[in-house]
Amino acid sequence: MARDAAVTLFFGDGKHRFRLAIGELEELQEKTGFGPPRLEKNLRNNEWKVAEVRETIRIGLSGGGMSPAKAH
């Protein structure tokens, strides 16, 4: 069992690995202006902005090992 907080999910063209470690969470906070609890609240309450969703997916893919260019 992996303990690196990564998950593999079907997304777009197939299965992809996503991971948000400390560095990725810091980048996500810088890009969106919100920490993880606030981003989750925004998504759950349908109060999200496109950048919040886009950056979460992009940074999660990059954290999972995808090249930054491909994740973008």
C-alpha cells in the first residue's frame, strides 16, 4: 500500500496519477489564493472558479509525475 497520498483515477484519455504533497499544496494556494479546506468548500458548495478547478487538476497531475508541459 502506497503512503504517498497519490491516487490513480480515470481522467481524460485514461488513467492518471494525481498527488498533492506539501509543495504542490503550497503552489495551489499561491495560484488560487485559497488553502485546501477553502478549495474543497468552494467545490462542495458549487462556488468554484474555473482557475481553482484547472489549477487543482494541473498541479495534481504534475505532482503525480506528469511533465508540467503535458499537465498544462
